Amino acid sequence: MSQLEVLQSGGSAAMPVPPVARAPRRWRSVGTVKAALFAVVLVGFSILFVYPFIWAISASLKPQAEVFDNRVIPKHWAFHNYADVFRIPDAPMLTWIWNSVWVSTLGALAVTFSSALIAFGFAYFRFPGRNLLFGVLLSTMMLPQEVTMIPTYLIWKHLGLINHGGQYPLWVPNLFGSAFYVFLQRQFFLGIPRDYFEAARMDGDNYWTMFWRIAVPLAKPALIVTFIFEIQAKWFDLMTPLIYLRDTALFTLPLGLKTILDSFGTSGGGQGDWQLIVAATVIAVIPMLAIFAVFSKYFLDGIAAGGRKG
Amino acid sequence: MASIAPTAQKPGPLTRARFWASGFKERDTWVAYGFLLPWFIGFTIFIAGPMIASLVLSFTDYSVIQATNWVGTQNYHDLIHDPKVSKAMMNSLVFTLMSVPLEIVTALVLALVLLRVGRMAGFFRTIFYLPKMTPPVAVAILYLLLFNGSVGIVNRVLGWVGINGPFWTTDPTWVKPGLVLMSSWAVGGTMVIYLAALRGVPQHLYEAAAMDGAGAWRRFRDVTLPMISPALFFTFIILTIAGLTEFTKAYTAFFGAGTKTNETEAALFYAVYLFRQSFEFFHFGYASSLAWLLFVVILVITFIQVRVSKRFVFYQGER
């Protein structure tokens, strides 16, 4: 499309149109006062929800003394905060980010694949014990991780993999599926017409190729939802790294962030270098916002689907 | 025909057993179990095994360092008399009692607002959802900064309307309300569930209600609420469990290297105390009994919720 066309279409949209005709249907009967009140509520909520982000980004660009001045535009710009964050002794930010990236990616890939296998098993086949096993699977969602965390820790300790560079306790459990994702993907597999599989069987497909060539491609949205949800879960998780990692070089980002907070926040006996803490916080938040920007549809649909049949 | 139907419908124990046995002669069954194999392994190693082990541990004084003894119900006896347990349990209950209603109401209001926005709904939905993408550790740090008693923006804004804001992060009475407010920033997920439920309410119900002379409030109470009650019920349960097991925000803000005494008493949530008993004091036996208490509490509360909600939840058509 040429620039001219863009301008023209933009221009036509901006043409003065009678306001009544342009107003959304629902508002037509509503008085102006009510509409104005509604707009105030909407804008008010928006400010409430966005302001913490703005506050953090702005504070991260201020010198130490001005972090709490609550100005939106910093009086003195301190872009060097972001360089300083990467030069804190005993706080290897880059390593933490890298650890979080690869643990999240590996864990998400593992759980997506394993949950798909299990979900397909529950969705396609009819076998004795299916409903019972699926009930057991669903009921494991009720189990708080606190109940299993000590014996699980002892297993890893026995294997000598505590504080190990492979970060195994953080992602290996994902190889065995996860109840919520199995539930989500099963719903999706159930929606695939059975004829597709029967036809494939006629064509000589075996169970594996039916899973891999038909079920998986058709359930792609559910797999993407699983993948990004798990990326988020790993990126958020503080407790697991807290249990299994001791050396700062092995930390993932949440534990790194906590370490920076403890060494610079005033409660940990630090100097109150809040500008560094805030800069590190912004660094931890931005990748998630970026993922949301790309996959927002999947996040929103996935949550809605999870809530629909709980 | 009528004489055949009852026997076909009610398979006796023998037929059922035969069905089971014959199932295992089918190749399909074995292939299905093959697909489920990852879950069988994971369930054994990471769920069933640890559950049993944890139950056994809860009757011992296992603590890594010393020799382990069978202590019977001593741990459970101790936890009843441990003032920190009741304190921590109260903290978690109070937090849950405050945060769950606030989150449900806020999310519902936001969803209702979004429903009326029209074309810009996508944009505002994104805005309301973004906090949900913020890592809890980051949320806790923002909490410490925004709710800072002397220089935080929250008290600054309260000052504009003449309110002398409390010292949120250091005054024990205000620690939990502050955490609740900050947590309610991330209601985006709940809101999206409600929005989907609201969009699923058939329009003709509203039209029929309006024709019968029902006002906006009546339509909301008698049409909207019953129609979205499954979603409300689902989030009610999920949020309650999340509230009772809340760990990350409280731990980040008040524990770790900078553990203090005063306000940490107020932020000592049950999961935090459990974690400290486990991995800071290494009282694995005692911590296991704490974990089982938590599990039982969650089961009991969920059971009550399910029983009570049965009256109010309306499942359309199905079930």
C-alpha cells in the first residue's frame, strides 16, 4: 500500500461524522453524564493499572537521591543505572538472565511435549481405567507443592544434584507432564473430528504418526498456550531456585532480583540503591511484557479456556 | 425389547470385571498406557512417592544433621502448641479473606466495564492484564517502593485528599492490607475469565428480562450473576487456594537476608513459615507435618466451598 493510500484512508476515517451515528450502539440511549462518568472510571482504572509500570521505568532512570521524588519525567536522567546493574559485584545479571532463559525454554518445551503425549492418550483412546486415572490426574492439581517439596528435595540431594550447574530440579519434572496442561490440551484433542484419525489410519498411519502428524498440528493453539504459560511460570518461580541453588552464578532471575534487593535495599543493611533495584526489576519485567505483546491472544484465550470448564 | 434393556444397562460385577480383563487384550489399551507412561513415571516419582514419604516423615524428627527417630504424633502435638503456627495460619487466612473478595469484585467490575467499552475493549483489556505478566518478586519490590510509608506514592496520593497514610511496610497492622492491595493489581487473569463468561450470556435473556420490566440491577442480579456463577465459583476456589499458599511476595518483601522482627510477624504467612522450617532450619520432620496440616486445611475449606456453592452455582444444561 502506498503512503498516499494510507493517508487517504486515515483522512476519510477522521472526516467529521455526526457524533450520534458514530457512538457505539449501547451508548446511544445513555445520557452524556453517564457516558462521561463511565469514561472517568475507565481512565481512572487504567491509570491505576499502568502507573506502577511508569513509576518503575521513570525511577530506574533517576539518580539515587531522586528515586522517590515521584516525578514522571526524571529531573536528572541517569541512563547509566542500566549499565551499573550489569556491573554489580557478586550479582551477574547477564548470567541470571541467561539461566532464566534456558531453564524456561527447556522446561516449557519439555512440559508441552510430555503433556501433549498424555493428553492424547486420554483423548483418543478408550481403555479400562481411563476415567479413574483422569480423575486422579485432575485431583493432583489440588495438591499444594509444599506437601511434596521435602521428599523431592531429598531425591535430588541423594542424586547429588543440589546446586548443580545443570539446574535439573528446575526443569526435569516437566518431562512428565503437568495436570493443568494435560486438561487443557485434552479438551483441544477432543475437539478434533474422529474421522480425521480414522482416515489417517486407512492411509496406514500408526498411532505415533497420528499423534505427531494430525493431533499435534491441529492442536497448535493449545500447545502454544502451554508453552508460553510455562515460560511465564518458570520466569516467575522463586521457591524452586531458592530450594535448589546456592551459588549466585546458578541463580535464575527471580532469585537474582531477590539477591539484589537484599544487598541494596535498606532492610538488608544496604545503602538503599533503589535506582539499581528498580532497574533490575524493569529488566526482569520487560521480557514478559514482550512475550505478552506477541502472544496476547494465546494468553487471553488460554486463561478463558482454563476457566470455562474448571 | 423392554425385557432386554435393563440387563444391558446394568452390567453386573462379573461383566464389569470381564470388560476390564478384555480391555487389556486390546492393543489399543497398551498403546494408550504407552502414551500415559510419562505421567505414570512422574506421578510415582514426584507426586505419590513424595506424598507417602512426606506423611512418613511427619512422624519422625528427621533433620538431616541428627539421627532420625520415630516420634509418633509428637510433631502434630508440637504444631498445635507452636504459637508461630497459629500466627502464620491466621496471617494466611486473614490475607485470603481480604484478597479473595477484593480480587473477585475488582475483576468483575473491570470485566463489566470492558464489556461496555466497545471497540477499544482490546486495548483496555491489555492494560488491565499487563500486571499479571509481572513476576511476583518484581511485584513485591514495587510494593516496598510504592507503599513506602514516608516517601511512597500511595501515601503521597492519600495526602492529596487529606489522609495521613499509615506506614504500610513497617506497621504490623498495615502490612497485610498493603500486600492485599498490591496483589489485587494482578487481577487480570480473573478478569479475563469473567469476561469470557459474560460474553457467553445469551443476549435474549437480557431482552426477555427487560421486557418483563427488570431494571439494570435486577438484570445483573437475576440474569448475569447466575449465568456466570460457574466462573465465579471456579475463581473463588482457585484464588482461595492461591491465597492460603501465598509465599513469594511476602517472602521477597520481608524475609531472606533482611529478616527483621516486627513486621515479619505480620507477614509470616503459613507457606513462608513452612519454607523456613524446611530449608532454613532443616526441620524436615516437623515441616512435613506442617505441610500436611496445610493440605488438610485446603481440602476442608474447598470441600465447604463446594458444598455451600452448590446452591448458588447454576450449570446451564449440562450436569
